[in-house]
Amino acid sequence: MNKKIILSSFASLLFLSQAANAEFKFGSITATPGIMYSTNYVGEFTGTLTNRSKPTYGIDLNLSHDSGVYLYSAYKELKNFPDSSSVSTYGTFDFELCNVLGFAKTVNAVNLDASYENCHVDAKTEENTGTWYLRANYDVSKQLNLGAAYAKNSTDGAKSGTTTYLQDAYKFYGSYNTNLAKATLTYGESDNFTSYYSLGLNKDLLGVNFDLAYWNVDAKKWLNDASPKFYERELLVLSVKKTF
């Protein structure tokens, strides 16, 4: 199993604090550090849920320039290891370090984002993974936002033996901001891997962002092309993030 694909980033969600958010300005650069916590690791574009549900936590830092260029880094302690039979081959995947270089701009209420992400995963092969991302969302109204996103593996979906690597992945999502919380709906698919949908509620409270989401994931070829595993997984994930 190519476990490394499961570990994609941008799912940074974090730990409790009641301190008010603050901006750290250095000329035209804004620095936003954060801390994160989640009850389980979920891949943003694969919807992958790790085999064993254990908390994930870490720190992140976003550096954004007034031009729209940004650099995002996140370090996570995963503590989500594969089946015991796979540990000797793949390692325990105790942590990941991801760095993202991107450009974001808003044009006529359309928010555009293009980026490249490189992740180093605590695996025995110690290989880095790379992914290109394109995102766009539109503010239909003050309450309603609709968007779509696309991910492309930098190795163009290459294969190693019978193992299928993540190729093209995409998702469509929408959010509606009520007076109590923001409701979210997401549907996504990744070639030869998974399809999924999630329903969530998102709320900022005392300077902390809380996200509670129900995930329903169908794995298409979890193991490899020769002996694929098909299963459906459901999970309720609570994520908390605090930025400073």
C-alpha cells in the first residue's frame, strides 16, 4: 500500500486558547502562527481516514506577502500508524512536515489560489511527496460560498509495481454561514483511490476555530491493483485551531 499518499497537508486544525488573534507585520509580510489538534487525520483530497483513530496535533506558520504570495509550513505529530503487518515495510508514520508555496488573489468576489506542496513523511523510505493544487471559490452572498479544487500528483500518477499512486483528485464544496455556525458540504473523488462526502459545522468561539465533520468514505483500491480492498468508512472528526 502506498501509505504516503494518505498524508497530504492543508488539513491543519488546532488547540484551544482564549487569547485574541494578533497579526505580526514585518513590512509587507504578515506572519500567522498557529497550533492545531484533531481527533483523527483525514486527507483533504482523498478523504482517507487512517486505520486507527488517534489524535493528531502540531504547529503551523503562514507567511503572506501583500502581493498574494504565501509560504505555509506545518509540522504534525500523527500517531496514526498502519496495520501492524505493514510497520516493518512502511514505518510508523509518526510525523509529517509539509511546506506550501502559493499565490492567492481575489477577483470580483472570486477567490483564486494556486500552490505547490512538498511533504516529508516519517516513513522508512524517507521520500518526499509533491502535489500541485488549484482552488477557486465564489462568494454568492454574504452567507453562501461555493467552490471547487483540483490536486495533481507531481509524479503524474506513476506506479511502482502494482501499487497505484494518487493521480488526479478534485472536490466541490459549499458553505452557508448562519447566525449560529457555518454549515459545510463537500464531495470529492481521487482517481483509483477514494470517493467521499463530508458534512460539517464550523464555529469561531473565543478566538478559537472549532470544526465538527461527519465523513463517509468509499475506498476503491485501497491496497493495490492486484489485490484491491473496497470498503466504506464513517467517522466523526473534531478539529480545533488557534492562530495568534
